Amino acid sequence: MENKGEWVEIPPIPGALVINVGDMLQVWSNGRYKSAEHRVRTTSTKSRVSIPIFVSPQATQKIAPFPQVVEKDGVARYREFVFADYMNSFFGNAHDGKKSLEFAEANAA
């Protein structure tokens, strides 16, 4: 969310499937898909099922927006980086919303 500290409650839709994408898909798509900072509030009266699935590139894998997307957009919003550098940044800094992805922004290089 744009306003730090504010969470927006999204009412559940019965039978809906919600998929939250991660930071790498945001980079690969040059920002077309936004990774989600996610949290859930449960209740004692309704059940909820979450199935987290984490798929990560190899530590030495170079990550950058797909060239075809950059060509369409006209500008790369993220620079190329090595996945291990992202993980070091993610775990080496205090978690603060989507700040973990800032180091990969093109203007941060």
C-alpha cells in the first residue's frame, strides 16, 4: 500500500483462489506484476487454507526484467543482479514492507 502502516482489508470471495506473486516475478515482468506484502487475520468462526509454495532461482542466477518486456515498456525499471545478492539484502536488512526490492531498482544501481 502507498500509505505506510495502513493495511487494507480485502473481504474474502467464497470459492476464490488468491495467488500472491513474489519479488522475482515483479522484476522479470518489469513491474507489471506486483509482489505482495501479505498478512492474514484469521477468526475463530471461519476456516482458511494457505498453501505457500516457494520457488527460488539458483544463488548464482542473474535476474533482470525480460528483454521483451523492457522493449515494450521502453525502460528497464530494475537492473540486473545476482539472486544471492537479493537474498543477502533481504535477510541482511530489517524487514520494512517492500523495501527489500529497492536495491534492484534501476535508479539504485
